[in-house]
Amino acid sequence: MTPQTDPAERFRRLIRDTGPVPVARWMGESNALYYASRDPLGAPGDFVTAPEISQMFGELVGLWCTDLWRRAGSPVPIRYVELGPGRGTLAADALRAMARHGLVPEVHFVEGSPALAALQRQAVPQARVHGHLADLDGSAPMLLVANEFLDALPVRQLVRTAEGWREVVVTLDDRQDFTFAAGAQPMDAALPAERADAPVGTVIETCPAAAALIAEVAQGLCRSGGAALLVDYGHLDARTGSTLQAVRAHRRVDPLAHPGAADLTAHVDFAALAQLARRLGIGAVHATTQGVFLESLGIGARARALSAAAPARAEAIAADRRRLAHPEAMGTLFKVMALVAPGWPVPAGFQEELAA
Ligand code: SAH
């Protein structure tokens, strides 16, 4: 890699020339480079996602969509929209399950990475791939799905210092290594009044890109009908503290060590997104853990059916179910949130609405 193309060198030069960069810019530019150039999923890559663990995940999402669509009166045309579909595995499994039950939607993907868009076209040839959600017109109701998409969007961090609130930035230390610091600019006006009075050292993370996206989704649902199913590592209550993390070759690494070559994520603040969706007219916001969602949609029955068809794989199938749904694996860390358009039915898989 030449100094011009090495992302670390580019960030170093940028910081020397124009000053420290906000964490949001570091994360946004690192991830854009990271996803543009590679397929990060699966055993030889950097991380594994639920649909890559087992077909059961996508199939149950497909059944969730079909059930909701039927109870909404089976409107046609209807769209399956997926944000950041990775290799297209979730969509392929979900669409197969939908077709088996009479739902054959138009398929639209929103994907920023040319490398992954190419894989998605192979997995789901009928999909139309868009760069942005706004590229879709609102002419039909949508069943929108996003798994591990929101956690890749850049977060902004604010830290309470003795002098007041500052943005967290990335700068260079004496040895020219990247390090976090508090920016020079006062940021007190960016804090909601009720959060402004936190102790020195408190970090508050927000994700303006996720908020902008959820606003678009909520407006689209209110205009055209449908529902959105958002699955991610995150929390259902308001929190403080940095959740920025980096993964490379299935290991946690320093988020400043490999810009453009490690997957940077942050926990999704579902509470903030739910509040925003409600403000924009989404009456019903449902949320639960991935484990509760998959178990109540019948992952147990699906695992038994798959095992009966392939007895030699029974142990592997049981292990996959455990990994997806058990509280000590992905079952509790991952949350599922559904936003439902006004007039659409209560979705399956949730015990109750998220309290406002
Ligand atoms: N949903 C897939 C992949 C998750 S990885 C799965 O569960 O396996 C994150 C996905 O979001 C990738 O497809 C990545 O290219 C895409 N992505 C990340 N940031 C994006 C952005 N800002 N705009 C569009 N797509 C983005």
C-alpha cells in the first residue's frame, strides 16, 4: 500500500493538516473503505451474522413478513426492502419461505458496497439494488428488514469535561499514534437539557445517520403502509458510555488500530430510535430480544423439522439454534424492534409494545 492509499497515512495527514477528526468521521470513513473493498462475512472474513449462521433466521423473518402481510389483507403490490443485505443470504432464505406461503414481493436492496452488491445480485437475481433508501418511490407498502445494518452507521460521541461538553475526536499523540481526545469546541448546545448535567467523564453517544434513516423509514411507512424489522446489537433503554468497537478476523481489536481494515460498530440506541419513530407518526413500536423473537416464531419447530430431514446434521442444527437464540449466545445481546404503519396489524413474535 502506498502512503496515498493507506487509510492510516491518510488520516495522519488529515489530522496534521486540518486538526483532529470527530469520531463520527473516523467511523464513517473507515467503514466506507472497509465495506467497499471486501466481503467481511463468514469464517474466512472478520465476523459472522445470524443469517450466515443458519437458514432458520431468514426463514423465520420471511414467515414473520408473510403473516403480517396476510393479516393486513394481502395487499399487492408489496415490497420486500432490505438495508445492507450483506451476501443476500437473509433475503434468499426469507423470500423462499415467503414464496412457499404465497407471498412474492418486489425486492429492493439498499447497499453502499459495490463488492457486496455484486454478491447480492447473484443470491437474489430479481433484486433491484439502490444506493439510498430515498431512491425508492413510495408507491407500495413495504416490509423492510435490516440485520446488523444500523450498528455500522457512524456515531457521534460527546464527553463531559471540567469545561463543559466537547465532541470526542481522534488525534495524534507524541509518537504519531492515533488517540482519543476531547475537541476544543464547546458542544453544550448539542445536549438535550435533561442529559446536560452528567458527571465529568460521561460519554454520550448519538447516531445522526441512524436517526435520519429511521425518519425516512417512518415517513415511508406512514405514507405507504407496511412494517420495519430492525435487528441489532443494542439496548432498549437510554445509556451512557462509549460502545465503539472494532472486529477483525473474529477478534476484538483497538478501534483506532486498523482504519479501513476492521469492522467498526456501536450499539444501537433503540430507545432513541423508537422515540423518534413515534414522533413521526408510527403508533406501534414493538421490541424484544432476538431469543424471545425467534423462539416465539417457532425456531424450535423449524429446527426439529430440519433435523428430521437431515438426521446427520441434528447436532449442528441444535447448536445453531442455541447460538441464535440462547441468552448466553446472541439471544439477549441482540434486540429486535418492529415499527408498524398506522392501520397495520400487531406483528408476531413480540409480547408487548415498547413503553413510550
Ligand atoms: N445484513 C447482513 C450484513 C451485515 S454487515 C447480514 O446480516 O449478514 C453490514 C451491511 O451494511 C453490509 O452489507 C454493508 O455493506 C452495509 N452498509 C454499511 N454501511 C452502509 C451505508 N452507510 N449505506 C449502505 N450500506 C451500508
